[in-house]
Amino acid sequence: YTQYLIWETGALHEFMTLQPGQNQIILEIDKEATESVFNKLKEQSSGNIFLEPNRVTFERYIIDSTESILLLQLVTQSPKMKTKGVVSARLEKILVDIFSDEDRFFTFHGQEMINIFENAFSMYWINTKTLFRYAGRRKVVERLKNFINTRTQIELSTLLENIE
């Protein structure tokens, strides 16, 4: 009875040079339901489940775990798709989330962030309208444009012609 979205950081591994030894399952849920879903998952599982973890929690508990479940609040208007009844994140959302949330996704920053973006743009069609609309929801549009233009080999000017 609640909105949700799920994705795994393992989806980024195909774009990376250095392969991390861990995977986080990200379950995003409506704000009102996060606490009760967290409690239900803790009852049913002996795995590593974290509710809205911060950077300290990541560094202490999550980074050394091979698999963890992270419960986060769902950002409204997140780009999503439904496959076989499961609502998951579109690649545009994942790219914006790892870019904007440095505390949770710091392992993907630096050169790996450049690799991820360049490889994602070269391997898949990225809807730049969707990407920047969601970046606006996360308040990182200008920072993201600057990153793509100055740090990557992505030709953003030709991609943006159709949306501006």
C-alpha cells in the first residue's frame, strides 16, 4: 500500500574499472512507511539492514559487508520502470543518486564516477531530459552539468540541444 522503488549498486559494476567486493540493495519507500518496513525486514531477516545510513555508518558497518539492504526515503518523481511487477530505478536516477549523495555513495566518486558516466552514456541511451529533470529534484543540475562538461568525454552540448 505504499510507493517503493528498488535497485542494486551491482548494476554499476559493468561501468566500473575497479570492481567493489560489495553490493547494496537500495529500497526506497514513502517516508511514512520507512520505519515500519525497516522493522518488518529486521524481523524477517538476519542480514545487514540499515535505515537512512549516514557516512559514518557506511564506513563502520556497510563498506566491509558483501551485501547490505539500505532503506531510504523515496524521492518524489524518481525515474522508475516496472519489470515483471517490480518497480526499479531507471539508469538516469541511479546516475543522479550516486552523483548527488556523496555520503552514501562515496565509493563511486573520483575516477570511478567518470568511468561510470562515460561508460553508461556510451553503452546505453541516457534520456538527458529525464536525467536533468531528476537532477533538478535533487538540486544538482548545475553541478552535474559542470561535472559532465569538465570531467568527462561526454558531448553534453549535442545531447542537450533537444531539451533546452
